[in-house]
Amino acid sequence: ELPELPELPKMFSAYEAVLGSEPSFTTWKIRSGDYKPGEAKTTIDYILVSEGCEVDGVRTLDDETVIGPAGLPSQAHPSDHLMLRATIRLPSLNPKP
């Protein structure tokens, strides 16, 4: 008989909590050559926050007009993923009664 697994903490997305939805994309690659040629623009990066924490804000991500038609990486974005950032307030270790 297998042991019971502990209950996992409930998590939520920082971006969805603040903006009401995930970013339209967090990576945008335009590849040529034999390895996965073509365009891939999708959301695959997340900041997950434990229930009980509060998200005060998230970083605004650049859109296609700022990044430019060549996608990522670019001069302004040296990675093929956009940098996510959230300000998160942790719950107090000594809650008031």
C-alpha cells in the first residue's frame, strides 16, 4: 500500500491575479534551420504564488510594437524569454489573534 501524499499548497499566478489574465506571450522565437523552424510566440513562464501571499504588482511586459518584428532575443531583451517580476507580500509568521 502506498503512503498518502501530503496536501500540496494552493498556488495562483501573480500576473493573472493583478491583470486578470496571463501575458499574451513570455517568449517569442523566430527560428530558421532544421531545429523547430518557424515562429513560436506563447506564454510558458509564470510566477506562482502560495495562497496566503498577496501580490502588490507585476512588471509590465513589452509588446510586439516595442520588441520589433524580429522577436526575441533583441538588443533590449538579451533572452528569448521576457523577464517577469512581481512584488509579493508574504504572510506574517505571527498572525494577530
